[in-house]
Amino acid sequence: MTDATDGNNEVVTLDSSSNDYTRLRCNLDGAKFTNTAITASMKVRIEQAPTSDRTVRLDVRQAASTENIFYAVGATITNDGTMTKVGIFKKVDDGNGGYTICSLAQGKFATPVAMGGWHTLKLTISGTSSVHLTAFFEDAQMATFDDDCVSDLTSTAGNTVGNGGCLADQTGLGIQIEKGIKASVDDILVTTP
């Protein structure tokens, strides 16, 4: 994978600017899809376990020119490489000049999913003044959340933070793999109703 453009639109941007994660981002200017109801999915295969719990996420965000908030579907990977849960996340302003991640809803597997096989993570989003979100693993619904876009949220660090509002348009995609995991990603798909 290399950086690529389609006209003036940055389609793919590899980003390893942090020691804590690696990201692949596409459609950052928002020209390719601007619908307020979309389904975004990807296939992921965990090939190396981390030393402690980490996540692999598929992010749906606003265009790069807007406030840096996103919704995401993510899988938690443990130190034996298994997936233990799939959840819905939101990135918002932390009130201190940075950003933080909030876990909105999670569904745990009765039996952890072993590493090595290809698995599909999917997030559906609909709504503008309030947002309905559903996370899937393969075809099974794992978690749902209704974001009113105004109520305070709790960050994964346990702090109360402002909501950040709804996304103006679900326009960009990102894949983030946290430090210590080796993962392959394939078959990224975005559809609209």
C-alpha cells in the first residue's frame, strides 16, 4: 500500500506518526461519500499477539477540514491474540486541547475468537441530529448505541467529557491498529441505503 490520490482527493494516506498506533486513512476531503446513513466494513486477521490488551478499529469520521471526531467499530485483542469483544467507540475533544476515546457499547464473545482467521467488522450509522449505531462481527449484531450528540460521555480513561456533537457528514475512513499487534486488513467496503 502506498499513498495515492484521485485528482485532488487524498484517497489513501499511511500514517505512523505515533509510537502507539499505525493508521491508514482514506477520503479525507470527504468527496467520495457524504451520506448520513452508511455501512462501513473491513476484514481483519490478527497475525501476532500484543503484550497487553489492544484494539483494531475501523473509524468513520468527518472530513479533515472539520472537527476531528469519529465513530468506530473496534475489536479488543488480548495478549494471546484472541478477540474478546467488539464495540462502538467515539473520539471527542478531551477539553484540554487534545482528544480522547469513549467506549459507547460493547458485546463480549462467549468464547474468545482465535487469531489467524479472517473476520469481518462492520458499523452501521444513521441519523443527523441523533445517531443510531450498530456494530457487527461477521453477521452477528454485537452492540448498539443511540447517540443524542449532546449528552456527556465517559472516556476510556474514566473522565467525563463533552459529547462533541454529531458528524456533519460521515465522510472519511480510517483503520487504526494499536502498538504491538500485527494485523492484516482487506476488503474495506462502504455502502449507502
